[in-house]
Amino acid sequence: MENAESLSEKVFSNGDIYVGDFKGVFPHGKGKYTWSDGTVYDGDWEEGKMTGKGQIFWFTGAKYDGDFSGGFLHGSGTLVGSDGSSYSGSWRMNIQHGLGKKQYCNSDVYEGLWKEGVHEGCGKYAWNSGNIYIGNWKAGKMCGRGVMKWENGDLYNGFWLDGVRHGSGFYRFVDGGYYFGTWSRGLKDGPGTYYPAGSRHPSLTKWCSSIDYDDNRKTMLSHSSSLNSEGHGAPKPSVSRSLSEKISRSLSEKISTAGFFRSSGRISHRAMSLDEDCSVCDSAREFIAHDTSGMLSHASDEDQPEMRDCCTLVYEREYMQGVLIKEKIRSTAVLSEKNKQRSKFHAKEAKQRSCMGIFEDHRRRRSYYLMLNLQLGIRYTVGKITPVPMREVRSSDFGDRARIRMYFPRKGSQFTPPHYSIDFYWKDYCPMVFRNLREMFKLDAADYMMSICGDDGLRELPSPGKSGSLFYLSHDDRFLIKTLKKSELKVLLKMLPNYYNHVAAHENTLITKFFGLHRITLRGGKKVRFMVMGNMFCTELRIHRRYDLKGSSQGRYTDKDKIDSNTTLKDLDLSYEFHMDKSLRKSLFQQISLDCMFLESQQIIDYSLLLGLHFSAPEHLKTLLELPETNHSHGSNPGSDGSYGATSIGDLWIPPSGLILVTHEPNGSTAPGPHMRGNPLRAHSVGDKEVDLLLPGTGRLRVQLGVNMPAQANRKVLQDEANSKEVELFEVYDVVLYLGIIDILQVYDVRKKAEHAYKSLQFDPLTISVVEPKLYSRRFINFLEKVFPEQP
């Protein structure tokens, strides 16, 4: 060993003792260090740092055997705590990070991926009670796709959020019954179907495959988007501390076991309801794949009995926050006949679609490449503009020269990373302006990049309108990305200076929030333009109904055959009036008037109010249903069916109470929601004080203009509906509103003037959508005043 002294012993003034090799005055090589409190390290040293293989024994009885680097637990190793818990796996800077297995003192076991000391990624958790969960985790909680199996045999396969069921999935009861549907924060919410034991249910293989397709696309996107990360290995810690700083540090500065046995890793049963204990999920990681497949084998399609069409019933249901509000009883014989007819119809179309499949595959591949290109370009642009010192925007920042251009070859270049997409050119419009807008909207650059360019990637949405635009949604639902026409791009760039000033002057504006404007040029010169916007429906609450309201009536309805839970309805489909607190309504219409004045000044028409409704558990809920005489225990038991907190008197369900406004707490833990700007609103009902919204089962929400706004939705029930056997008789709903003004890029130009003249010959000019901006603005506000009538 170069310049190493022979084995020697050194006693420090604080009572610490080192016995081993030295290099100069530093421990270097093999050595044993004993602290004055009894803690002992025996292993490799490098220039005064514990580096290499070694063991450390704490005076509390805990011990670690494994890799060290720069004085930290770093690499792989096993830690046994004084309470009997143990962790074996990867470490980074004294924290569990990577693949590892931990057995807790209560015999719970977690095996899977860790990040910064908590479960993150794919993993398996087995409770000592026998419940098991296999699937995805985030920040120590079940989040994403996962399967959970309870000790009693019940099983749930679907999506999770913050440790509770959230999204689509199916629940298999121990007696063989199935429920396919959607959940919202642990409660059934939306349409679903219950299949009693003995009936034939949909193919689980096909159902899982339909979800796995999206998961695999996300995996591919995340793999490609991570190529530009700074190295694939764990970063080496700094080892610049001196010998005296390292060895003579006090006990409080020394490696402590307290950080290794935090409570964040272990999951308490008390934090979860009975249905939230555990289940099984299809994992993408090989090390748990055999466990998952074994658990899912119990729910395979082969276990389905022969179906007797003459007597088997299924129950088509709709829930609202765990409350059953609608039910249709159907015979599987009827359903099977419908399926046969559908199969014949599809067979006739199969030949026609065989060629279309080629084009669809090409479209998907093109969409996939566009997503990769977007992530690469946005990461490059934000990374380039963020280090520039903040300053006020100048007129030149809106000019034609305010662009960032870069070529991204597949193999990479001096300035760009290699990637799995095709070669493309990238252009970013007005980067300093949008950087300031993001700052204005209190959006952190790192959060912005992680949301759009992070490991979970983007997902494509079906186009909701007639424009044919592509829509992408970030994995956390915060940002919506939409393709633009060239004419729309020109309108936005022309409007941008005035838009910037309007947003700066009115922090509560309801107009769409723009965060970026980009262009991708593909091989052959094909140009695709994108804008990044805030998602107005980014909320923990489920949006039960969506409306696009323009104030016109001609053609503003939706075919009933095309309506489902995700359909965006139109003006004539709206059958509610929304009664709000006086002060909230006043603030709302003050801002709508200001925004309409701005749009009118820019000669913009055809915009609309996008309105989302979350129905809270209503105070008066009646269902006129012919309850079946047959006993289907899993369907009618609120406890097993997820209808928590509801009681029933005869046929009348009485769910929990609705919405409560309370005085705002500035230092409280209220989440600001997707609109990060703006002050909390004041409510007349609480003495014109700033308010928060208390929502049973969810928590405290910050009330802002267009976000978390409470109201009562009144619907006038038609008299002839009372004779129907299947009708919801909601007279009053407690609702939470989410709203904003969208589609603001249509100018009233010569083409629109011609369209107005032509349609005016066919229809009443006041009912058509295309009218001059001043009339459009006035009609828009007048219509909304009827939707949100003033209280007497």
C-alpha cells in the first residue's frame, strides 16, 4: 500500500479510538474505529472516510453490514434495527434507494423499489394479517396500477391513488361475484356492472391487456425520456471533510439509525378502511411477476362456469361517491344476444377496417414519436432558459427573432442527447415571455419539467371537438398539450403581448393559462405546432359532468346515444341552475366581464365556458327503482359495496351531509389546486371573509375563482318523468364547480363574416355561434347570468 503506515492505534482527546492502517494522518486501508459511546465500525477506509466494505455496530444494538462510500451507507447492504426490523438492499447516502426488501418489527414485509427512503415504483407489500398488495407505489403509498388480495379471498385489480382505489378496476368477491367500474378516492363513483356469482363476466385477460397497453406505452416513454438524465449510477457523495471533522464529530453528527427506521416505510392498518387493506396488481418487474400471475390465476377466465342464459341476471349501476343512485337489472341472455348481433356487425366491418388498421398503426406510431419529441424539446428549452436571470419582458421578447431552435438527431449531438425517436427540428416561441408567465402562475421550472418530461410520460386523449387536434395529458393531470393550426399559432402570437398584460393585471383571470408554445418539424417538412395549457379539471375530485357553454342555441345539443360519463355536453343539454353565495357570484361575473372585454378587444369569438361539476353526496336523493326480489347480497350491502356513510330508509338513500364553507386559514394545509394564482374568495354567508371548502371524505380545499367553488344545482323535474321506472329525482344537488374560458384563438375575420352571412339566411342570426365580437360577448354573459341566477 503506497505510503501506508503499519497497523497502529490512535486515541483521540474525546475518547474515540482507531486501530488500523494510516496514510499520512488519515485512516486508510483496513481499520476499526470505536466511538466513546460504544459504536464500532470495522472495515475499509479511504483518506479518513469509511469507504468500501465494512460493518458498523451501534450502541443501541442496531448493526449494518455492507458497502460504504465517503462515510455514508452507499451501495448494497443489510441493516438490522434494534427493534428487530431489517432491510436488505440498495442504499444511497444513508437512505434506502433502489431495490430492497424490508421486514418490519410487526412482521409486515415490503419487497420492491425504494426512492429516498420510501416505497416508489413497483413493489410487493405483505401484511402480517395475510393481505397482499403487488403493484405501483409513489411517495410510500399505493399509486397507479395495482392488485390487492385480502385475507378473506376478496381481490381488487385496478388503479390506486394515495393508498385508496381511484380509477377503473374490478373487484372480485370471495363467492365469485365481480364488480367492474370506477372508484374515486376509495368510493365507487360513476357507472359500473355487478356480475353475481355464477354469471359470465367480461374477459379479465382482455381487460388487463387494455390497461397494460397504456402502461407499456408509458414505460417506453419514460425509458426514452430518461436518456438525458445526468448519469445512470448513484452520485458519489462529497468526501472533502477533514479527519478531525469526520472522526471527532459528536454523537449527534455521527451516522444514526433513527433515519433508517422512519415510520414512512411501514403502513398502518389504522390509516386504511377494511376495503383498503391490500390486493394484488399486475407488476411490470420480473422479480414479482410470478407472485402476481399466481394471484391472478384465481381470477382467470377459465374459472367461469357455464352460463345459463335463462336465469342469470347482471346489475348495471351508477354510483355517486359510494351512493347507489341508479340500477338496471338485465338478463345475460339479452346481453349475450346483443353481443352476438354486435359480433355479426363487426365481422361485416372487419374487411373494411383491415386496411384502416394500417393507418391507425401509423397514427399511433406518429403520436408516440411526437410525445418523445415534445419531452426532449421542452426539457432542452426549459433547461436553457431557466438559468437566465429574471427580468421584465421587452417588446423584442415578442418579436420574430425571439425563438430557440435546435436540431435533435437520433444519435445525439454536442448539444442534444441520443433518443429513440426520429430526427426532428425544434422551435420554441417567445421563451422569455412564457418563462415569465410560468413564474407569474407560480409554476416551478423543475416541477414543470418533471410533470411533462418525467418518468411517467404523457398520455394521449381522444379529441373532444371537431378540430381533429391531438391532445396529450401529463401523468399528474396538471398540463394539457394540444396541437394547433398555423392560423391559430399566428393569432396567439399576435395576441400574446396583450394576453401577457391582461394576465399580469388580473390574477384571477378565467382565460386559459398558456405555459409554452412550440413547433416540431419532422422528416419531409411536416410541421406540428403545440401549446401547453393548464388543465382546468386537475383535481382530486371526480368530474361527473362536463359542459361546453357558448350562449348560442343552434346545434348546441348532444345526441343521447353518444352520451357517456366522459362526454362534454353543450348548452341545450344543461338542465341545471346554479345558486351560489352572493359574494362568490359577484366575483365570478366581475372577472367574466373583464375577460370578455379583453377577448372583444382582440376580435375573438367562438370561445366558451368549460364547466365541470363534481356532485357531492346530495341532501335529497331519491330513486324510483323496482328493487329485485332476488337477493344479491354484495350489491345491496352498503358496507361491501363501498357506500360508506350512507343509510337507507326503505327505498330512500340518505347520504352524508354536503358542503361546508369555513373561514380561510392562511397557514393551513389547504391545497391551492391547479390555478396557483389568486387570493382565496370571500363569501357573504360567513361575513364576507375569505373561505375554504370542507368536503366530507376529502378534506379542506382552497376556494378560488373557477376552482373548488361550491354551489347548489337545481333541476326542475318534468312531470311525465315521475311515471318512469328508471329516473333520478334529484331536485337539489350540492356541487363543486370548476370552470374557465377556453378556445380563445378564433378571430372574427373575413371567413367568419362570410359564414355569419350564410348561416343568417338559414337560421335566426341571434342563435348561431358566429356573430360579431361585441354581440358574442354580450350574449355569452347574458346566458351565463341565467345559468348562475342572482339570489333574491
